[in-house]
Amino acid sequence: MNRRIIIFTIIAMTIALIGLMGIQIYWIQSASAIKEANFRRSVNESMVKVVQKVERMEKNKALAFNQYQSILNIDRHLPYDTFITKESLDSLINLQLNMRGVDTRFEFCIYKPELQEFMMERSSNFRKELIEKGNAFILFQSDIYTSPEYLLIFFPREKQFLLTELWGMLLISIILIIVIVYSFTYTITTIFRQKRLSEMKNDFINNMTHEFKTPISTISLACEALSDKELRGSGEILSNYLSMIQEENKRLAVMAEKILQTAVIDKGQLKMNREKIDIHEIITDVIKNLRIQVEIKDGEIVKKFGATKSRIEGDRVHVTNLVYNLLDNANKYSPKKPLIRINTENANNGIVIIIEDNGIGIGKNDQKKIFDKLYRVPTGNIHEVRGFGLGLSYVKAIVDEHHGKISLESEVNKGTKFRVFLPFIIKE
Ligand SMILES: Nc1ncnc2c1ncn2[C@@H]1O[C@H](COP(=O)(O)OP(=O)(O)OP(=O)(O)O)[C@@H](O)[C@H]1O
Ligand SMILES: [Mg+2]
């Protein structure tokens, strides 16, 4: 996929997501506003009923108490404690609120603002809140000659109550948003990973074609020369060409083997031929094969066998390839006069092979990735050094098969140091 299309899609999706979240928040807010309005209405209705009840109680009491006096004194009600207790007022309010589904703690009082007097109250802890934030309902409105008295009610846990009514919706919204954001980021990272993979695959195919092309063209040239009758007369030239063909053929076989090997590792079908092998012997053999390539560049390989016990259980071919790959890298990625040190030491019931070079080094970010299949440190678009990016992934697989460990230290332009630990015995 085109980079621009990806970025455009990401931006579009982000905007859509933010839009959706905005709408969601808006809906929740509206729902919460409706809930709050409902709550207010229920409280109002309940309290109107309570006020009516209180007034009726007073009237009944007054009639029974002194019918005559009460009819004359229409403008003055009886003292509260003569017809109602705070407990009965409490249960009256409670009943009315419960009937309308308002099931949360409340505080109430009867307050006369003129005298700043609390004529009846459930507790004195909420006076300030009752006056500042409480809902007020006038009592005995018809007593036109006395200053007004109010029944005040306050809900200390009003916010929580409204929220618990909404929490189901909120929770589902939050879960859905998390799911969408997660899937979104997952999709994006997958797209980028796939893109990187496909670029790496393209690189690999380019490299492979290049690597195969050289020996193929050399062989075809040699064959052409051999078909020349005049040349066939000379035995020396003939054997020269033949050995050239043989060498190039070997190179081709090695490359094909490398690629096939990776496929085998991928399928988990790597076969291990366990035997007693001598690491020092293997290293010496590999150095013998690589020495010329290093010396061509005016470099050298210095070995120091510090390990006293160098025999381990392992696969001869794979461990040889392992050492070869690491030394080959050390040489390949040291453009000027390679100085390659290879040391061994014993530790933790095993042997440690340390391969150090003075080459181009590997940046911190790339160090994690170099063991990935096909990964090559990008150096612009041109790779000066050819390779498939398979060597280290193979090395890692072999180390794992031997239950060993591999680590590296590296600094750009200073060099790289690989440490490979292989145990004496492979424990299952
Ligand atoms: N000693 C080293 N110094 C600097 N960079 C290194 C070194 N060893 C490996 N690298 C980096 O790690 C990458 C992966 O190495 P790996 O051996 O897997 O692949 P390769 O050498 O490119 O190809 P091949 O499959 O032929 O070995 C290399 O492309 C290189 O960028
Ligand atoms: Mg390599």
C-alpha cells in the first residue's frame, strides 16, 4: 500500500474515531441531563406532597386541639413539635421519594430565614449545605402574616446517585471505545509491519537475484569458452575453466542451502545430529577458510583460546555454520583493515565464544532486530555489502537448539562484540 494512502487512512480513521467519541460524550451528557431533570421533578413532586401532608396534619391537630381558636387564627400555625416529630417527617419524605424511585440519602430541615432559626432538623451537620445547595419548599404559604418558613432538602450523594443510574451506559461506552482504539492501533501496527516485511522480502529477492547472477554468468562464460574447439586443446586452460565452474557451482550450492535451511527452521524441522564436538577445532577450521578473505583486506584474525574445556555436545555442521556466520559478518561489516578477535572461556558449565570486530557497528535500535529473518540494517537504499539477512536468524536458531545464549554489544563506527554461550550438555 502506498505510504500516502496509509497516512490518509490513519488521519481519516482518527478523525472518525474522535468524532464518534465526541458524539458518544454528547449523548451521555444529554442522558445525564435528562436523568437530572427527572430527579429534580421527582424531588419536587415528592416534596410538594410532603408539604401538603404536613399542612394537613397541622390542620387536623389544630381542629382537634381547639376548633374555635384555630378558625380564628387562620394566619398562625401550631408549633411543629405539637403535630409532627422529626422521625415521622423523615419517614414521610422517605416514603414519597421512594415511591418515585429516588433512593439515596437525604438531609432535611425546617428553616426560618428571617430568624435564621432551624425549627426542626434531622442532624445539625449539614446546615451550610442545606442553606446553600438545598431545595427549598415553602410551608404554610397561606400564613400571610408570618415570615415564610421553608422545608429544605439536600442530597449529599446526589452526583453519585445520578452516576450509578448511568454507569451501565458509561461502562459499555468505555469498553467499546477501548475495543475500537485497540483494534485501530493493532491494525495500523500490522499494516506497518506487513509493509516492512514486504520491503524486506523485495530486498531479499533483489539480493538473491544478484548473488545468483554472478556465478551463473561466470559458469556460462566458462562453458562458452569450453565449447571453443581451439581452447579444448590446452589441458591447463581446460582444468582452469573446470575448476572455475566447480568453485562457482559450490558457491551456488552454499547459497541455495542457506535459503533452504531457513525454510527448514521456519517449519521447525531443524535436525540436530548430536555428538561430542571440539569448539576450538571448529573455530580453527573456520578461520582457515576465512583467513584469505580477511587478509585480502589487509586484516587479521586473532584467536585466544582461554577455555580449558572445549568439548561440548552439539551438531558439528550447525555449530561450524554458526561460527562461520559470525566471523563472516565480522569481516563483511569491517570495511577497513578488519581486526577480528575470537576468544573462548569457560563459564556456567559451558563455553563462551566471543567474536569482536572493529567494523561499522550496529545502532541501539537495530540491535534488537538483527536476529529477525531477512532483517538487514538499512544504509540508505544501497547496500555496499551483499547478504540475505538470514545469517543471524540462523545463528539464533542454532543457539536456541543448543539451549545456549547469544548477546551483543556494539557501538556505531567502533565495532561489535558477539558472545555465544553453549552448554557442555544439552539439557532437555
Ligand atoms: N559484525 C557486524 N557488524 C556490523 N553489522 C553487523 C554485524 N553482524 C551483523 N550485522 C548487521 O546485521 C544484519 C543481519 O546480519 P545477517 O548475518 O543476519 O545477514 P547478512 O550478513 O546481511 O546476510 P547473510 O544472510 O548473508 O548472512 C546485517 O545485514 C548487518 O547490517
Ligand atoms: Mg551474515
